[in-house]
Amino acid sequence: MNPIAIVVVVIALVGIAVLIGAVKIVRPYQRGLVERLGKFKATREPGLNLILPFIETMQLIDMREQVVDVPPQEVITADNVVVSVDAVVYYEATDPQRLVYNIADFFTAITKLAQTNLRNLIGDMELDRALTSRDTINTQLREVLDDATDKWGVRVVRVEIQRIDPPPDIVSAMHAQMRAERDRRATVTEAKGYQEAAIARADGEQQAAVLSATGRKEAAILDAQGEAEAIRLRAQANKIRLELIGEGEGLAAKARLTGIKEAKTDHNVLTVEYLSALEKIGDGRATKLVIPAEFSGLLGTVAAFAETIRPEDSSDEVRPRDGLPIPADNDRVELPEPDRAEYRDADGT
């Protein structure tokens, strides 16, 4: 092979190698630290960058958010309970120069720092508070780690407690306590339910009693009003009936008297009519009997009329007044016969 060709090939290979070593591509999520003969030269941005081969070197730093898993560790709480705690830390680089030159092993450093601060934070809390205050622990731990890693060119984005595991016996006791608390709440809730149901039933019964009493009252009022109206209507009807009866009897009596007068009835018939009227008056419920003044003459007429029609009876005995002795024959006084002519009518009948 021609020596000149060999030299050309070697020079070409060396040139390609130099070109490859001089061209550096920085991705969008990276930054490039350029060192010249072991001394920091510059920080290169994403894109195509050229360096001097064999004189300058470039180290790529990932600027994306990273995660560090903090392994579980045992922590003693303020009430002397040993718990196992682990967490995760999320961070991102803010200054690639300080991240490279200020800390040798960042992952180990942040892991140990997180474990130490977890012991300090949880050690100041009781178990119940530690189990229910994860957000507080996360916030406080993030603030502590962010302050400590600021000089390393790193920002701690957030910290999350993954697990806080108490011992098995503590877990059993907590479960028993939880069951007791739930039983208590269930009992209280059930009692409140019974209480509210009793109150609701009492209110319902009270309202029902009030409504029933109101209904009875209104019914009694309506019955009384109806009874009063019925009494008033019966009284009016009775009054009208009596008025009609009286009016009818008056018309009947008037018609009868008119008939008697037109028939020219004698005094004897009038006497019988008077006696009939007297019988009706005597059958009434009145306690007083009013007899007209001329009725005495009428009685005399009736007595005379009775004497005229009574047959002679020799067996009539003298009947003295009650409580008096029977007089002797020589002591008896004969009374004159009454003058019946004075009781006759003016027309001679």
C-alpha cells in the first residue's frame, strides 16, 4: 500500500476523532459544565456546543426533578413507642456548578439528612399525633431539607412520608381502641336516634291530642248550635201549630155559636153548652178556675132544670152536712119552692 495513502487515512481518522470529541450536544433538560485543563470554564446551554478536544471536557448535569427513597428506620416517639418510618424526597437541581463542586455524593447526603430530621420530628410527637399529622411532618421536613441543600444547588420540592408502622401489639391495642370508640359512637348514635324518635312520637301524640280536642270542641259547638237551632225551629213550629189550633178552635166556636144563634136554640141548650165548656175547663192544667159572674144564675137555671126532670123518689133521705146530726121532724123547716118563672127566657120558653 502506498505510504502516502496510509498517512492520509490516519490523518483523516484523527480528524474525525477530533471532530467527534469537539462536538457536544446538550439536551433541553441538561446543562453542560466545561472544564479546561481541570478548571471550570463555563456552563453550556442546550444545543450544539464545540469544545477543544483533549484540552476541554464537558460534564452533563440532569436538571429534571429527581426522587430519593429514604429507607425505613426505627424512631422512638415521645410516648416511648418504637415505630418504623420511611419517606421519599423529591428535588431538582438549580445550580449545576454547585451541585457538582459543593457535594461529593448528593444521594447519600440527602438520604442521611432526611433520616436524621425524621427522627427529630417524630421523636417530639406522641404516636397518635404522629399518625394523624403527616402533612405537618412533610412540611417541616421539606423546609429543613431545603435549607440544608440550598448551598448544594438543589431545591427540595416536597417530602412524603410513606409509612409509619407501630409494633404489632400497639397495632392490636389501637384496633381495640378503635373498635371501642366506634362501639361508643354507635351506642351514642343509637341513643340519639331513640331520643329523637321518642320526641317525634311525643310531638305527634301531642299534636294528635290537640287536633282531637279541637275536633271534639268544634263538634260540640256545632252540636250545640244545631240543637239550639232545632229547639228554635221546634218552638216556632209549636207556636205556629198552637196559633193555627187556636185560630181553628176560635173559628169553630164562632161557627158553632153562630149556628146556635141562627137556629134560635132555647136556654136549655145554651146551658148544656156552658156545662160542656165547664167540663173542658176543668180538664185543663190550670190551677185557677175563673167563673163569670153571670154563671151563678146559670147554675140556678141548671138546678131548676134538674128538679123538673128528676122523678119523684119517696126513698130520698135527708142527708145532713158532714159532721152535723140529723134533725128531728119537728125541727125541720120547709123551704118554699123556687120561682122557676124568673129563670125562663123573656120569650116565655
